[in-house]
Amino acid sequence: MMFAESYVKELQVAMLNKISRLFVIKSPVEAYLIIYALALGAVERGNIYIQHYPGFGGKLLFLACMGAVFMAGAKILDCIKHEKRLKERPETAF
């Protein structure tokens, strides 16, 4: 009975590892696709802000949405470069 329980636990851990690998950004192409999706959502949200708050306030909120995408995109791309550098030269960690 103990063997079956440990086997089931190992299968669960293996499945969680496989699922968690789906959420790791491995290449710049994946990063650009994610940034593109973020930008589409930000533009949609910005348009809603412009409709709800006409004038200068809506435009500022629209720009805030786009600024958040720029900052997130820069961070994503920076992290990919950092992970690649660490893989090539682990002694440069900190």
C-alpha cells in the first residue's frame, strides 16, 4: 500500500513539473508574443478609459496603461537576457 501511495505522489510531482514548465518564458519570441498580448489588453483598457473619462484624464490613463506595458516588456526581455547570461557564465550571478 505504501508503494502505491509513493508512486502516486511521484506522478503528481512529475505532472506539476510539466505544467509549471508551460509558464516559463524561454525565448525572446515567446516574450514578444506575451508583450504583444499585454499591449492589446492595455489598448483595449485605454479605450475604455477614454470613453469613460473624455478629455485629458482619459488620455493620461491611456498613457499609463501603455507605460505599464513598456515597463513590463522591458523587464521580461531583461530577465531573458539575464538568464541566458547566467547559463553561459554562472560566476557572474552577483
